[in-house]
Amino acid sequence: MRKKIVVCDDDEAILDVVTDILKDEGYEVHSFNDCSQIAQIVKDFTPDLIILDIWMPKVNVKDTVGALKANASSKNIPVLLISALNEGETISKELKVSGFIRKPFNVEDLISVVKKKIR
């Protein structure tokens, strides 16, 4: 059974690239440019990994991660944050997520991080 990944990024180009890369690696990928309904998305797709852009309109990443951790069905799903923000890694550590990917990212690095987190 293929592992499922939910990717949320408001940048359509990044969303398409990440989706294509992960699909090429054999993952089932569900991509969204708006994660304001993340609880429903997780319920519908029960992903093995969630990749969230830190900076998205209408969505506060701290609230989003908090909601994921507070929900029994999603609290154990690894979350990777992705961003070009200089403080992205610091935010990731503060939120105690599973990892951080800096934009622009190296394809091999993205694949490596995903594989480590999705075992």
C-alpha cells in the first residue's frame, strides 16, 4: 500500500513541483493551496505525512500545527514545514514538528527528508 502525503502550499508552482516529485517517488499525494480545513483534509485522506508551507494566507501555521497535535487522529502524523523564511527552522523547532525544508530546496534533500519521516 502506497504511503499518503498531504501537501499544503499557496504557491501553485511549488505545490506542483513537490507533488510531481513525490508522485514520481511512488507516494499518493493530495495537494491543497488552502489548508484552512486541515482537520477535514486529514480525516478524508489519513496521510502518513503532512507538508505545510509556513506562510499561507488565511492560515496561521502555529494554529494549524496546534490543531493537528490536539486531534487524536492526527497527533502522531509527522509534519514537515516548508518555507523560504529565514526563521523557518526556528519556527519548526518551536512548534516541535518533525522537520523543516528550506525553499528553494534540492530535490534529493526533499526526497531524503520525506523518506526518513514516513517510514
